[in-house]
Amino acid sequence: MDHIQAHEHGVHFHGPESADPAIRLDNVTVAYQRHPAIHHLGGSFAKGSLTALVGPNGAGKSTLLKAIVGLLPLSGGHIGVAARDKLAFLPQVTDVDRSFPMSVREVVDLGHWRKIGAFGRLSKEMREASSAALRQVGLAGFDARPIASLSVGQFQRVLFARLIAADASLILLDEPFNAVDQRTIADLMALIESWHHEERTVVAALHDLDFVRRHFPHCLLLAREPVAWGDSRAVLTPENLAKARFAAEGWTAPAEICAA
């Protein structure tokens, strides 16, 4: 059962535990030159759960996702991923370099990389899966288009098609709706909800709290240190949001060096 344990200074936070977790966090700290961006976070994301990561800018949302993927080293603690070979990560669209000369189809085909390796060939079934993924995100016929020619919303659809091709059971999304139009947001959220209905695990960093309340049953509120974790309605209370804002107002310099 989900629960929320408020964080007090000097006490390690422990969020919900699952008997069958997709991701388990044990006293996780991630720091830059010993200044923590995430401080002593514990808990787990249950298999099949749909969870939003929220918090002020600089709260550690992207840091946590990158640490789970393995792109950032831990300064302390441990992250366990039940099926790392079934993990797919969508970075922020602004972090992706679109100057490289690739076509839409080539990007989507990268979703099969874990199955075929760097030098393997796509099977007929994989090519068909890529075509189906493009149809699913509304980009049928875009195969040969260079990615540099796409709008931000179109390119985000391409990245979601790559996730579909990857057929992952654990999907991490970093601000998937930034700078995209409302129609794209609705279409991509419908896709995320279909993943949830298929009992895939989805964790998404988001900033629109009303959107989170409408669509995400679970939520982790971060402010460099975790504030609350559990049912979204219980997490996104005025009291907890005020705690997060108060913490952010004090971010005038890098966080104190973690000595724990």
C-alpha cells in the first residue's frame, strides 16, 4: 500500500514500498562535486504503476531519471531495476541534437537497438513494427523526412514512436510535453495511458500539476530533498507544495555538501 512519510531535516526519506517493484531506491543520493541534487531518497515504483515526478525547477527530477538509467553516478545508496534490458528513456526534446542528418525512420528504427545490437540487421517484423509505430503516433508517410525539418511536436511524436518500437516494460519520460501543442499532448498522453493499461511502468517528470492530478494516480514531489510520495491527491496538497516552494526559495547556492 502506498504511504507518505514527510521528510524532516536529518532524517532519511522513505516512500512507498512494493512487493514487486520495477525500480527500488535505497537511500539514494546524487551529487555534483558533493553538493546533492537528490538527498537520501528511498522507496519503490511498483510494476505497472503510472507516476509523475514534480517539483520546482532544479528539484532533481531529471537527475533522478538519469540516475535510474545509469547516465549519472550515485554518490550514495543503490538503485535496483528489475528489468534493465526492458528500460526505455525519453530525454527532454531540447536535449536532443537534431542537426545530425537522420531520417524519421532511422530514428524510430533505433528503438530496436537492444534486440539487434550496434551492427545487427532489422528483421522484416522489426521494420513492420517501426511502420506501425509511426502510424500510431500519426506520422505515416514521414519515413524519409529529415528530423531537422520537423516541428517540435512532430519530433516528439517520432521519439514516442521509437519508444513504441523498443517495446519496453519500464518507460522513463523527462518533460515529454514541453513546447508541444495541445493536440500532440492529448495524443501522447493517450499513448501513455495505453501503456499503463498494459501494465507497463511509466515514470514522467512533469510541471503541470493540474495535468498530473487528472492523469497520474501516483506522484513523487521533490525539492532536491523529497517532500512526499504516494497517491497524487495526497501528495499535491497546499501544505506539501508550500514546503517545496519554501525549499526552492532558499536555493541561492549549491546545496550544502553531503556528509552523511
